[in-house]
Amino acid sequence: MAVQNRLVTLNNGVQMPILGFGVFQVPGEQTEQVVTDALAAGYRSIDTAASYGNEEAVGRAIAASGIPREELFVTTKLWIQHTGEDTARREFDTSLRKLGVDYLDLYLIHQPLGDYYSSWRAMQKLYSQGLIKAIGVSNFFPDRLVDLIQHNDVIPAVNQVETHPFFQRHADQQLMREHRVQIESWGPFAEGKNDLFSNPTLTDIGSVHGKSVAQVVLRWLTQRDVVVIPKSVRPERMAQNFDIFDFELSDEEMTRIAGLDTGETVFFDHRDPKMVQWLGGRRVD
Ligand SMILES: NC(=O)c1ccc[n+]([C@@H]2O[C@H](COP(=O)([O-])OP(=O)(O)OC[C@H]3O[C@@H](n4cnc5c(N)ncnc54)[C@H](OP(=O)(O)O)[C@@H]3O)[C@@H](O)[C@H]2O)c1
């Protein structure tokens, strides 16, 4: 049975599938098959990044799929090493070439580190030239997001941040809403940390609806109007994760899930100076 995805409308009118597919940590040699399987499962939005090292493989899968370009929503991200106005412009061209496309649907500043204001100026130009349908950011905490908005022309369409049952970002989402920035979750399953897939609350709610924990989590996020891009290398899980539009969580179930929030990352704090230094020194080519 064909599953109908939902679209969200970004602040510039561009429409984006609320459910997409992420390829972080999928090795280059496996990515073409994985993306081919994801497209066959019905995904049309693919999230990659220059730093994932698999843009070329994503591009091969897109080309082989025969799916018209306008039916796809392709996102990639600019790494810290390549911030700066000229460098960002060059890296954008490199990403386009690797992906085998002539425009991006969404281009994100991967981290609020390095000379990212210059990158944003380059991205604003590319956006005004029609080479990117929407520009956005990732891992921006509220202070960085508000500052970028205040001192630039284009408001980011999207902020992709860690968002899952243990780190729910309700206040951050509210702030983004006030600024008309769409929240997008990375790590919707917290990559399985804190035993997410056997969490008793999520398991219990799933059993009421005949759904898995993964489906409950994706349904909960999309019911909050959070864009999701779950990753899986397994076709049966891709199909399962796509099948979330035929049930609804009650207010009481949403409240129970809200109770799982710890308000903290399960990975690392992007504002920890040691982590800032580590990320800033990471070379991707
Ligand atoms: N902007 C950023 O800084 C940033 C950071 C991290 C991630 N992201 C993006 O967000 C995407 C998603 O986040 P993520 O990949 O970090 O983690 P995630 O989607 O939270 O979790 C992926 C893990 O869950 C497993 N899984 C998937 N579906 C499942 C299911 N139905 N049942 C049981 N296990 C399941 C996968 O295993 P299998 O693959 O073996 O199925 C994998 O181990 C990434 O791929 C990337 O595109 C962005």
C-alpha cells in the first residue's frame, strides 16, 4: 500500500516532506544501495553532508532511480573547514557535482563554528540565484540562531538539531516558531541510546496502536510538526519508519512521552570548548 507523506511549508513557501531519510554513518560503499532501497520504500527527501563522505554515492542512487529531480528533496551541509565566502561557494559547487544535481533543495551550515557568517552571505547569494531552494542551519542553539537572524537578510528556513524523546527541545521549537524557522530533528531515535527501542513507555504506547517504538517516536515528532530524517540500512526498517501516517497519538500519550524529556543531549554538548576545538579541527578531505 502506498503511504502518503506529509509536507511542511518553509518560511519562503518551499515545501519539504516531513519524513525524510538520513545517511550519516552509512559507509560510502554501502550508501548507493541504501539510498536506492530508501527511494524504493517511498522516501523522497535525502539528508547528507559533505562531512559524511557519501555525497557521490547518494548522487549515483538518485541518478539510477530515474525519479524526476523535482520530485526529490536533496539536503547537504557545509562543513566547518570550508566556512568563508569564497570557500563556501566552491564547496557548494563540489557538493552539487558529487550529488550530480544542478540545484539543492536545502543547504545547511553544519555547525555554528568557524567563519559561518561569511558562509551565510555566500549561501544568500546562491539562494538569490536560484541554485538553492532554501538555506538553513544545523546545531544552532537559540542564541546563535537569533544572532544570525538579526544580522542577515535571509532567515534560515530550517534548523536541524538533536531532537528525540530524551531531548525534546520544546522551548527551542517555540523560539524557532516565533522566528518562522522549521525545526528538523537529527537523531530521532537518539541512535538507540538510553535503550530507546525498549523504553517501557514507548513500548506500551506502541502496543496500543500495533506500532513499533520507532514508529511511535516518528509519529510523536511529526505530530509536533518536527521534520524527521531517520536512518536505517535495513529495507524492512525503512518501510516501517515510513509507515507512520495511519495512526494518531492521543493528548494523553503525547503527555506521557513529554515525561521522558531530560532536557539534555545524549551525545555531546556542542558548546563544550573541548568539543568546539575537536569539531573545528576535523578535516573531511
Ligand atoms: N546535523 C547534524 O549534526 C546531524 C547529526 C547526526 C545525524 N544527522 C542526520 O540525522 C539522521 C538521523 O540520525 P542518526 O542517523 O544519527 O540516528 P537515528 O536515526 O536516531 O538512529 C539510527 C539508528 O537506529 C537504528 N534504527 C533505525 N530504524 C530502526 C527501527 N525501525 N527499529 C530499530 N532500530 C532502528 C539504525 O540501525 P540500522 O541502520 O541497522 O537499521 C541506527 O542504528 C542522520 O542519518 C543524518 O542525516 C545530522
